[in-house]
Amino acid sequence: MTQKDITFVADFLTEHFNEAPELYNRKGKYFNVERVGQYLKDEDDDLVSPPNTEGNQWFNFLKDSTHLKESPLLFPYYPEKSLHFVKRQMEGVIDQCLQKPADVIGKSVHQAVCMSLYKISQSEDSTPQLFKLPFLWNDKTSNLHYVLFTMLENSISKIHILRRHTDTSRSVSNGILAVEFANFLNNSINESSDSRCYSCLDAHFYDDETVTVVLKESVQQEGKERVLAQLPLS
């Protein structure tokens, strides 16, 4: 705080919080806080005691700046109005700023493709959660969008990769495919009889060419094996 700030607070306390022994036995307010309360009133009336801006460093700075004085980037100051009034004015300006982008973005979004992932019985009361771990990745080099996700129920050992071109008028080969984590981690062909199967706990893109997955051994026993694997998209 500057000395000017301290002096202002001290003057305010001196002016409005003087001891008033004759009021001690009276119920209600002992002090005059109208100069503070006027800023908090939710009304459009002018302030009862507008602030004195003479000597204010910010206003002097604006007054002396030919570029900032009329700048549309600075929010206008209303010295005669309460904070509620200024808040409503600012909200109106912000809403106006956001409305145009919202309209433009909203009109530019359209459905590029529709894929049926699963079907459920319409008689079920609650829809089961069959879609899990959606993770998005944008390959800016190849202009491709990727979505990683898993499906529950009968395909917990699979991870699905959806690929779309950022240009919706173009298509890419293998738009959607699934990778199954069965016994691919076995070290030799002799271990293929081992019926170990893995489910995907989590999956993220490591970079444009690699997917990192956290796998869990799907066996009903203690000490299930956890595997961190990195898979090349190729």
C-alpha cells in the first residue's frame, strides 16, 4: 500500500467512525457507512457521495495518453454508479462478445459420419455404460483426428481406434479398428497355450505414432499382472 492509500483509510475511519457516546445506549447503527454501502446497492441510481478522482494516478495516466484515452479495449468508468451497475454493464459487453463466436461455431458444426457401436434393449430401465476411456488426439502433421475408447461387456480385451481426416470431405483407410490384447505378450510360440488375456485400464497417445496402454491381466486371482505397453500405430 502507498502512503496515500493508508491516509485515505485513516481519513475514512476518522470521518465515519468517531466515538459517539450519546449513541451507545441506542439500538442500531453507531456509524455512518453510507459511503461504502452506496457501492453495493443493486440499483441504477447515482451514488449519494461519488468518489473524488482528483489526483488518481490511473485517471491521470489515461488523460495524458492519446492512444488509451479513446481505446475500445478499456472498459468505461462510471464514477457516479454502484458496483452492481458496473457489473451488469460488463456482463452485457461480455455476452455480446461471446454471442457472435457462439453463432459462427455453432453453425459450422455438422455431423460428418454416423457409426453404430452397440445396441441395447429398449426395455431396460437404465442404460448401461458400455463406452469407456474416450481419449482424443490430433495429428497436425497428417491432419488426422483419433479417438481411443474401449467397449465393455464382451470386448473388454479390445481397444478401439477411430480415425478421421480433419477435412470432412476426405476419408482415410481403416476408419475404425480394434486391437485385441490376448496372449500377444508371450515370449515364445510355446507359451501360446497360456490363455492369459488382458483388459485395458487406460490408453493415451504418446505421440503421433505411438499409443501407450495400461493393461491388467484378466484372471480371477490375487496379484494380477499389470503391463505398460507402447504400441506403434503402424
